[in-house]
Amino acid sequence: MVTLEGKHIYLRALEKEDLDFLYKLENSTAVWEISGTVTPYSKNVLELYLENAHRDIYDVKQLRLVICNTDHKRIGLIDLFDFDPKNKRAGVGIIILDKSDRNHGAGFESLQILCAYAFKSLGLRQVYANILEENSASIHLFQKLGFERVGIKKDWIYSDGEYKNEVLFQKIKH
């Protein structure tokens, strides 16, 4: 049986009560580069998003979960996106909002839980991640979890007046 709980964190569905956390995260310009956001989100738009967050991954091709610690504090979000059941693959993305919550194992445990869910419950054969070449912490995290670097997308992201490379990582279930 696959559980979405680990020793130090658990993953859960988005709730209406997550509005303020989602508002803070989505409007943090520090994460816009990796999320592709270019304008702020209003609370009204995010309320509409939360009203539809219950929709099935097979319908919307995405699953967004809240990362919570054992004190039930929301610390981040983890996503499966571009869900492709025909080819049995999906992208994975993760963000831990506050720097003080990073580098304590929450990202590792969250990805471990999500990958187990993707492989066992959703029957995926592979998950992949797109990581900025300069993001050594994320690269280390994904490699630690067995993701392999399989390619580079040259000049993929335009940010702060320059183009940046993005590295493609895959984890294939064997």
C-alpha cells in the first residue's frame, strides 16, 4: 500500500484554508523563475483554482499536493504535471517556500513519497524534472533520489536579462 506520509512530513490535497499560503508562494518573485510566473496572482484567481483543485489527475493532467511537517505546518508544494497515462510519465516539481525549512530532508522525503505514489498507484514508468543548471541544491537532491541527467536545454529560460540552461533529469522504474 502506498501512503503519502513519511516520518517527518506528509503530503495532502489542497484545501480552501491553504489560500493564504498559496497566495504567498505564488506571489513570491523568488520562485517565479522556476514556476514560469510573470505576473502576480490575485486571491480571487487562487480561490477559483482551489475550487477546482479536487479535479482528477486524469482530467487536468496535474496533481498538486501540500507538503506539511509533523506540526502540520505547510512548508511547500509538490506537483506532478504533464501527466501522460498513455506513455506512463509525468513531470515533477517541488518548492519549499522558506529557506529555513530547506536542507532538513523535507524535499528528499516528499520526492520519495511522490515517486512511490507515481510508480505504484498511477502505474507510471518514469518521472522527470527540469532544473536550472545553476541550481546545484536541486540537482543534488534529484540525483540523490536516483534521477539521471539525460540532457540539457540550451538557453531555455530567460531571466534577469540572460538566457539560462535547464537540465533534464529522468527516473525510470525498472
